[in-house]
Amino acid sequence: MASFPGAEGVSRVEFGNISEVVTAIAAIVTALSVVIAAQQFNLSRKNATAETARQKKQAAIDASRIYIDNKRPETDLMLQFVNNACHINSRIIQDIEKFHTPELPVALLEDVRGCVEFYDRDALGELGEDEGRITGLSPKHIIQLRWLMIDYLNTLEAVLMFWWQGTANKTLLEEEFGFLRSNADSARPVRYLVEAFGEANFPAISAFLKTGTRKQAPEPDLD
């Protein structure tokens, strides 16, 4: 049977071209797969980062809610008592921490009555004044006052533990509790209480207070 001259060579050339094309396509597909995989990885990482940020913001909100839900009228009265007491004599809070019954000036009578009233209204009749001093103050009253102080510190420690351990958005918590770092009357009682009850017992509060006061707080990132 007759054949065209050079047909075998042409077939080899065509086969070689097809092989090269297939190899090139395979290389392109592989490269595209790598690019797509890299994009998917970056997208997954961004999504994970965004989800972590969202969870931390939610944790900051939850932490603030703990503080709000545990704040009671008697808590504010206790903080007022601490602030006024320390202006008069800083050892008053130290005595209460050690379950000592201090001699209190009559200027603190209404503060003490306000705190005691929530737990034992009948005890109000036991409190009076004589020669500028509060009379009728008993260990029971001291225990009630001390419990209010410990309860507040424990709540604040639980909240700021989120900040201390980095499990919540620090910026949001610093915005919410920045008042603790100020020189306002609302901040002084906490410093007095931590000093009297021991910084080592409340490491998160101590760390938060020691970080200093910012002159201009940045706007929180809410995205």
C-alpha cells in the first residue's frame, strides 16, 4: 500500500505538540489550583479573624452586663461610704477588712444606715450618735459592710478578668471602665478597697488600674 512521504514524521510532530499542550494545560490547572487554594486559605483566615473579633466584642458586652446586673443601690451606698471614710481616715477600711469594729465619726452615719438598711431594717434602731461618734455599731454591721465590699470587688475582678486574659475586646472594656483610672470620686473607692484587701487578691483589677490613664481614648472599632 502506498504511503505519503514524511507522514510518519508529521504524526510524530503532531503527537509531540499535543503532548506539550496537555502538559502546559496541566501546569496551568495546577497553578490555578494553587492560587485558588491560597485564596481560600486567606479567606478562611480572614473569616476566622473576623469571627474571633466578633466573639471578643460579644465577650466585652457580656462582661459589662455582669457588672451592670450586679450593681445595686446598696453597692453605690457602700462606695460612697468608702470614699467618705477614706477622706476622714484611710485606716477605717483596713479595720473593716480585718473584721475590726472602728470608731466612726457621725459624718458617716447616713452612709452606714443606708448600707445596713438593705439587709436588716431593724438594725437601724441600734445605730445612733454620741459626742460626734456613731454608737451601736456591732460586728454584724461590719460583716454586712465588708460583704458589700468583697461582693463588689469580686464582681469587678470577674469582669476585668476578660480584659486581663485578653478574651474580650480590650478597647471596648477600657472605654466602659475607663472611669476606674480617673481621679473622680467614682474611682477612688476601688483603689482604696484594693489597697486594703490586697492587690494580690485582685490581680485583674490591679493590672487594669496600673496601666494608666489615656488622655484621649481612641474610638472603638465596631466593625
